[in-house]
Amino acid sequence: KYDKDMEKLSQGKQDERSGLGEDIRKTQDSLELLSEAAKEEKKKELEKQFQKLEEFDSKAREELTVRRNDLLKEVFDDIEKVVQDYADANKYDMIFTSRSLIFKKDQYDLTKPVLRELNRRYEHQAGTA
């Protein structure tokens, strides 16, 4: 779901950027047919189009980064909720991530049951959407 959202947003930005690039190409192509005075005017227009493209790129990168961070936050919130529910249901007092452990026995690894539950919830959510 989240990959599809990012892919859709990214493709939309790429399509929009392609349109801006096409405008620049058309302006560049038209330069050769103009008088010197008109060329100077078109060059100024071309500079503005390049500036618009740079601004678009900057805003698009920022928007994609913000959206990606929002989607990641949703995923992490979902994971935290599943871990909390699992801990409550199985009467765990503490659950650690592998980044905070030096050693653990595999029998204590809850990754698989947590992932199963997370996937079940996503599948249920996708089925109702």
C-alpha cells in the first residue's frame, strides 16, 4: 500500500516535470527561427522556465520526502500497535528490538508472530478498502 502511494505520487511528479521539460525544449527549438531581438526575449523566457523547473524539482523532492516520512510513521505506528497488542495478549512486560540487545536466544524472537499479525491486519484492511 505504502509503496503504491509513493510510486503514484512520484509518477505524478515525473509526468509534471516532463511537461516542464517539453516546454523548455519547445522554447529552445523556436529560438533558431527568430530575429536577434526576439531571441533575446526568448532567452529570458527560457531562463525563467529553467528557474521554474529547478523550483519544481526542489518542491517535488521536499514533498516526496515529507510524504515518505508520513508513510513511514504510519508503518511504525502500526508495528508499535501490533507489538503492544501482542505483549498485552501474551502477558509480556517488556519487548526489546534487536538493536538494543547484545545476545538473544532465537526462542525469544517475536518477529515472526508480530509480522504475521501485521500482515493479517494489512490484508484485512486491504480487503475492506
